[in-house]
Amino acid sequence: MADPSSPQPPRETTPSLISSIPQKRALPDDTHSPAVPSPLNPDGKSQKVQIQPPAEEGTTMGREKRTKKESLKKRESKGATGGDSSRASPAPKPKEQPGEMAPLRYKLAPPKITDFDLPRGPVFTSHHEVQDSEGRSIEFYETSDHVYNKKNFHYTHCIADPTFPSMFYYRNTEPEPYGAHLNFEDAASHMYFDQQGTHVTSDKGFRMARANVAVREGRWYWECKVTRGILKKKNEGDPESHGHIRLGFARREASLDAPVGFDAYSYGIRDKSGQKIHMSRPKDFFPEGEDIKEGDVIGLEIQLPSERLHRKVVQGHYNPAVDLIAEDEGHPDGISEYPNIIRDRIPIRFKAHIYFEKIDYHTTKELEELMNPSSGPNNSSEPPNPNHTSPALRTLPNSYIKVYKNGKFMGTPFTDLLAFLPPASRMVNNQQAGGSGGSGVLGGRDVLDDGSVGYYPAVSVFRGGAVECNFGPNFWYPPPEFSQQQPQGEDVIVAEGDASQKPEAGENQPRALADRYDEQIVEDILYDIVDEVGFWSLGLGRGGSKDEKLAEGGTGLAMPPGGGREEIKELVQDD
């Protein structure tokens, strides 16, 4: 046994630590890569790996330089994924060929015999009777057995017609009473009308009714007489008023359960102090101390630019230096444009009636923000104007609303009205429309124009307030220009407007809204024919070869590129 205290022989010098560690053997090239393709190795090819030799002692080892690889999405976009089995995500759907949009078409059951009967109006049940300031007795009725335009859905009467087989025989129609009047379906509940739809009242809080005519362009005039409201002559013991009223214009998005002027979609005049109101912000308009009282007749005139200029505004192509001159000169370029009206609708039965059910237009967040501005980062400080970045906040040049009281011009409370043609107005989408009281079948294509957008004459009544609407042509107090161009009946009172406020006579003269009703009837007939011919030209008539290809829930169709609805409109109008 060696003595530990005895001297030891000298040790041999040890080699370097790195060189003394055994090296990992190199793997064969054909076994290093996976045999089955994967998202990280979609090609499934062998990848050679080079093993660097060990570094010399005392040298610094550098990081291995990696080869930059493209991401999976980039490789898929380049089509570098090989076969279908190596694709990690489904192939994108091929884009449809560009074409003009056409209405949705649904596979329906054949019409019943009763669907060919003439449409009927609502059932009238006497509710109460009142006397106006002139001593006339007015009987108000409760309407029933008809639908209401509830949130997200809009209803119009239809009828089966054998001359429209490609549309499954259904087309637009109108029941009695004929002519411009307050729309029984387009009113809030608990509102009472006379049988002609010209008088309206309510025993509840403020609610609104719209007329059955919409203004889209031009100058139009209508008037309202207050039959129940603020008393003109108050005796001892009499109440201050029999109710309250508001008058004005409202778009389709305006709420029927609120007064005119409540939101950004309507402009109104209050009976109290004659204030103008928009977005629930009343401002003085009439002279101090002047109210709208029982017996007063309020005339309302609206002017809107042509739809040609309107479309340029909402599409962001408006140039005031050029377009306003063309508007004043009546489009000297000679270009004739027709609105592309697309009506996605489906006939439904309700009791003894048949209606077209359509997706309605809904409020937009831009106008909600305009009415109730917030201090958040998304708040835009830019006021509405014709060239606003948001279509909903674009205004219409040369648009206004004028007000007359008993034939006297009171002023112009509103100018630069908000645009309403899509995309300024948007339809309710599929998620918003489903399960809201309608069939839930239709899905709104939100930027389509179905012909119903515009500014409607609207009235609001509050706890006994009542008005009588007169859409012409025999007005109580016609505007000055109107009295020159159209003969009136014996009961017409000559307007007492100030001569200094009298506009010069010209082609652009105000027209009675009763004429707009006739225009709407012609438009409905025209677009029914356009839809029928369009479906027929695609071979989609009843019994056609493509009829069985329509899906149960409906199929969106596109007109052939370069020829479709515009050519059909021109042919129909020429005939």
C-alpha cells in the first residue's frame, strides 16, 4: 500500500475539455426529415443538416446561421403546398364573375285562389268622437287586422297576378283609400285615424305616423291643420291645451315610438313656441310668444337635389365646382341615369291580407354618435358636410325645409339635410333581422336601395292632440308659386306670404305631394316589370329549366355583365 505522504510521480498534461468530449455521430440524411408531410414541412422532402466541427480551444463558438423559411400562409398563397392532402386550410372560393345585382328569388308554393282577390284595407272600429275649433265633429277609429312596420321589417300590400309568372305571380298593389294619406301600417300602436287616413290622434304619449309617400328629389309641399292642441281662445276653467302635436319629415330609420325630431333621422316643428327640433335639441324659430294653436295651418315645403347629384355625394364623387353647375343647368351632358332599385321581398299571409315583407333600414352608429357625442378616441369633430369621410354624415347641397303658417312664410329652419341613399342608409343584416317578429327568411344586403328610402311627411301627437293632413292639390294656403301654376277649388284661400319672400317662378316649382303618390304607383309598376323580365331572361320562370336549382331559402342572382336591368328599364320606359 503506497504511503500517501510519499512523493507522487508527476501527472501527464490533460487534453482540452472540448476535445475530450465524444462527438455526436452524424445522422443519415434520409432519416433526419419526417417521411409524412406536415404544416412545417409541406413538401415532405429530406433536409440535410450540416454538423459543424468542434471549435478550437480558446475560440468563441458562434450561433449557427439558420435558413429563413416562408410562413405557412405565404407558402399557401403561392401554391407551394403540393397536393390537396398537404393543404392546412380549405381552398378559397373562386370569385364570382362581376355582374349587376338582382333581387333575391325564393321558391314558393303556388298562390291560392284568394290571393288574386283585390286587397282590402284595415278593419275600422269606432273609438271616440271629438269636435275641432270650427265645431266640426270628427270620428276616430281604431284600425285592426293589419300588420305594423315593426323594427327591422317593412310591409307593403301585394296581389297575385297571372302576368308575372317569373316572380311567382306576386306584384305590388294598393288598397283603399287611394291617394296620399297617413299609412296605417307605418304608424305606432294606439293611434287613431279617420277612414280616409287624413286625421290622426292618440290618447297616449308622443308617437308618430308617416305618410305613404316618400320624397327623394325635387320640391314638394303639404300642410297640416291643428284640430286639437293648444287653445287659441282660453276661457275660465279651460285647460291650457287639448294635447300637443309636432310636424315635419322623417326617414325610414326614424322611430315610430318617438316624436318627430327625436333623432338624427327626422326634422320637426313643435307647437309650443314654434320651436324647430332635430336630434331632441329644440331651438327657437318662430317669433317670441307665437305658438301653433288650434285652427292654425302649417305648410311644409322640402327641396332635395336630384338623385344623380345625391348618388355622387354618397359615393364620394361630389365636386361642388362642377356638380352644382351641372345641377343648375339641368345636366347638360345629357347622361340619363336610372336608380338601381333592388327589392328583396317575400309574400306572406296575415289574416285576410297578403303583404310583401322586406328588411327595413336601421340606425347607424355614426348618427347615434352625432346625437350623443362621446369623448372617446372614435369621436369625430368634423361636422356633417357633403364630403365627409363617413357616408352617413354627408349632407345634400341645396336642400332645405321651409315653413309657412296660415300662408305666411315663417323661414327656413333646416338646410343641408342628411343624405339617405345607400350607403348613407343601411339595411338590417341577417343576425339583426332573424327572430324579430318576421319570418326571418330574408337577409338584408345592407347597401341596396329598395326604393323606400327618402323623407316622409310625418306627424306626432300627444295625449289628445290631433291634426288633419292635406297633401293637395287643393290646399288651404298654397305657397305663392303653386297658386300661380295650378287652379284651385272654391274653398282655397289665397296665400298671404310676404312678396319679398316670394321666389321667382321657374321650372323648379313646388308640387303637391298628392302627385308623388301617382309617381310611386308608376315606379312600382315599372320595377315589377323589370324584375319579371329580368328573371324571365335568366330562364327562371315557373317551370323553367333552372327552377329546380333554386335553394329552399332563396338564391341571390346576378344579371349578366354588360346587359341587364338598365337596358330593361330603358326598353320599358320607351314603350
